[in-house]
Amino acid sequence: MDKKIKLLAIDLDGTLLNSKGKISKEDKTVLKKFSEKGGIIVLASGRMTDCVSIYSNILEIDTPLIVYNGGMVRLRKKEKRKIIYHNPVPLKYSRIIIDYCLKNRFFLNFYYNDILYAQNDPSLKRYAEIYSKQTGAKYNFIEDLKIMKDKKIMLSEKDIPTAWYNILSDLPGQIPPPIHPATGKPVEAKDLLPIFPMGLIQQEVSTERWIEIPNEVLEVYKLWRPTPLVRAYELEKYLKTPARIYYKNESVSPAGSHKPNTAVAQAYYNKIEGVKRLTTETGAGQWGSALAFACNIFGLKCTIYMVKVSYHQKPFRRSLMHVWGADVYPSPTNLTNAGRKILEESPDSPGSLGIAISEAVEDAVTHDDTKYSLGSVLNHVLLHQTIVGLETKKQLEIAGEKPDVLIGCVGGGSNFGGFIIPFVPDKFAGKINTKFLAVEPTACPSLTKGLYLYDFGDTAGLTPFLKMYTLGHSFVPPKIHAGGLRYHGDAPILCYLVYKKVVDAVAYPQKAVFDAAVTFAKTEGILPAPETAHAIKAAIDEAIKCKETGEERCIVFNFSGHGFFDISAYDLYFEGKLEDYEYPEEEIKKTLEEIKKLPVNQK
Ligand SMILES: Cc1ncc(COP(=O)(O)O)c(C=O)c1O
């Protein structure tokens, strides 16, 4: 044997296999010797995985398989057949090929998700029998290959990403750091230790590209992950659009939204550092219920300051938090200095997210065994949410799609951030030309009308200054029903991407958003959270544009949560009692003038 040959890539049919589909004795002996001398044998075939893998068994090798004429390379027993290269024919081109073959009466093998399909055509079926005999391939005969369509694109548990993606490693510049209000200098780890565990502080500032997801967190993720990517065929039909609309369904988590993706991770890192109790604030209750769920799993106590008006308006979210063992208080309370001060001044205060944050932070810093947890805005929260985008990327690949538009609603920016961030490097590299579209309410239009300035993250001014598009921390947004979108600022990472014009933003009024929500519920069946309905409204508008231009664009949005606990808002919608709030221009102007004067914004 020529010593220079290190690797043999061998085709099967007509090469390694004889006319009986067998490897001859002589060939087996030669290949065995080659192997023993350190040579690598790789099988490369047009066949599907199973029909190649059997010959690896015969040759006693476990090298990667090259299948589908090079369209896919995957590991075998090692790492459970992990796909390491995949370049499928996009579905839209497949349809053209299918058309051509059917018209010319060619028999066609059609592989989708590693399953073989063929047209149920009696005059052509004998070719299937021949191929089946030769390769062992099992056919699924269907009536019309052209309408081959899966409603859901599912991944299996072994496909759950095992690391979160950190965009800080790949940004072309540096995002402006958080500033300590007392020193005017960037915040240091020790400043954050009274409120967060070290594990999360490290993630907040890390520039590592991939951060491994601990096994304990992955095990909990398996309760609902991977989440489905669903093709909204019925919505497409209703809109009569040539666009293909997909949604990533994050509402299937136990708490009903994307929020547990970070709640579980945060509870875990607190738990392993010996923290006994977590505090947080919640508005409409999605975040509170996610943290209650996560604390229950890791045996932590959980104290939730729920904005008083929601505490009374949304009793069932409160009940859900109780089921998972959390203590829920209507904020302002008389348990903290911040709460007592508000109650003294205004005993009937309905509360606000800002007040609730102040109470939760005060509770954490005044108890040694307690830390505080935030459900959005911060870098580590967006990091945990990248699991959403990473899965979506794999699912779109399976569907043979490159997204033209990726859409998500924005409160603090965590679901949208986590959804788009894994796609951002591909846009920087010119591999995709995707429009990233952030959607917010006109009643709280931080990205579309705010200024890119340093501001406090909370209303009371307890947090560091964050550089973000803000409406001013003292701005109290009108009481729209998308409580989770009533935040004066946005995640610094997201704001930086908007500032650099990588991300576009749009704002919608409440009634139009509920129209879209009801359209979605009537066509696709699931009742969206009012927050999520903002993304749906934008997806519908993009699809209508396609109808006008005839463009067959691929529109994908993040379905951040269901609206089963928001049913009273839907009642008001049907009673015609929902209000649209004007953009509060004068009020925002006033609060922004104050922010502009802060020394941190004078530099
Ligand atoms: C269902 C749902 N979607 C979206 C949001 C907005 O938050 P974020 O921008 O952090 O994803 C919330 C916040 O509570 C929510 O409950």
C-alpha cells in the first residue's frame, strides 16, 4: 500500500458494493489491513444515513458519514449522529424540481428530515421497489409531493444547544459600560455582589463566545425544550400572502413564556453559591411566575413584589406563583423603607414596576442569604435567551429557509435579543440579508422615540446608569394591557444594535395589536399574550407587503408567550373598551430633558 494514502473515501453503489449489494471478501480484507495500518475509511454515498451506516458496521468503522451526495456529513455512533455539515436544497427549489420530474414522468426520491418520500404513482412505483431492494430504503408514499409540508419543525432533546452564544465576543465595537452613579466610573464586580451571584456577574462581563449550559439547567430545559418552530399556514391562507410565515413557540414552557429560559439559569447559579432566597418584581406576572417556577425546582425561597394594580387585576397569575411556593406581595408594601415611604405619601398608590424594583432590591441587599433577580435588560439575561435563536437557526436550516425578516416584541429586549442574536454574526459576515425588526407599543416607544443616553434602569434610581434608548426613568407609561412592554428603556446590547442600524424598530397602538392577536387565535388557534401580539401585528404587516409586491419572503417571529391569563383584556377588546393612548410627547420631552442634564451624559 502506498504509505502516502491516509484516507479513503469510498462510494457504495457500483464501487464498494458488488451487483448483489455486498462488499467482496477481498475488498473487506484489504480495507481491514488499511485500517489496521492507521488508514481512515470514510463512506460517501448518495444514499440516506441508515442505508450507509450499515456498511460502517460491516467494516467496523465509526468515521463520519457523507450522505445525500455530500449534502450532509454526520457523525455516527459518536455523539449520536450529530450533523456537522448540512447544505440541503431549499424547499422552494425542491418544489421546482418536483414539478419538473412529475411533468416529465421521472421517478424521484425526496428526502426530508432524513425520511424518504415518493409520489404514490402506480406506473412509477416499480423504481421504488428496485431501489428499496438495492439499498434497504423504506419509502413513504404520498399523494402529492408538491404539497409536502410539515406544520411543525421539531428538534429532539439531543439537539438542545449545550452552550449559550455571547454576542459580546463578536460585536464590531464595545457597548458602553454601565456607570456607577456615585463614582461616575464603570461598575465593578464588587459593586454588583450584594445583588447578584458571582456566576452571573461573570456572564454579564464575559467576552467568551460560547458559555456552556450546566447539565442541571439542561435537565430542566428538557421539560419544554426544544420548542417547536411552526409554519403559520392558516394565517398565510387567511392573508392570501405569498410569504412563508413561521413562529417559534416559546409559550409551551410551564410558566407560558420565554421567561423560564433565564429564570432557571439564574436560580441555578444562585443556588450553587449558597443563596437561600431570591427577590424580584413583577408587573403582569409572567416574570414572577417564571422565577417562582425556577426557585421551586432548585429549592430556593422566592419573594415577589407584584405591582399592586396587577395583583388585584390578575389574580390567577398570582395563584400560579403561589402554587410554586412563592410569597407574593402587592407593591408598595410596608415591608421595605421604599414601600413605606410611598405609602406614607400616597396610601392608595397603585404601584409601579419602578417601585416594585426598589422594594425587591432593598429586600435583597438587607438580607445576607438573599439576592435579587432581573428578568430582562441585562447582558446575562439576553445570553440565556439565545437558546431561542440557536434552536430557531437549526430549525430553519431543516426547513431549507433563510429568514428574510426576524421579528419580536420588546419590553426590556430579552426575547427579541435572544431570538435574533445568533443570526447577527451571519448578517455581519454577509451570509444573510435579514431584517431584524423590534416591535414596541406606541404608548411606550423607547426604541422609536427615545434618546440614546445613560439612564437609570429603574424608576427609583437605585441601579447603575445604563446606555440605552430611554424615555426617561421617571416616565410612567400608560396602562396598556401589554404590561411586559411598559419599560422606559431597553437592553444595552439591543440598543447598541439599533444605534448601529443592525436592528430596525416599529411601534403599534394597542387596538391594532389586539386585532392581530384575534386574527392569529382564529387562524392558528393559540391565544397570544398581548406582548406577543405586537410581534404578530408586525409579521402580518410584513406579509401584507409581500402580497402587494408578490415577494415570497420568509417571515419568522418569536411567539414569546400565551395569553391565557390575559383573558380579561380580551373581554375588554370585545366589549369595545380598549383605548389607544396617544404618544405622550410632552411628558417624554420633560423626562428626557432631566436625563440629558445628568453629568454622565455631559461627557
Ligand atoms: C409574554 C411576554 N413577551 C414579551 C415580554 C417582554 O419582555 P422582554 O422584552 O424582556 O422579552 C414579556 C415581559 O413580561 C412577556 O411576558
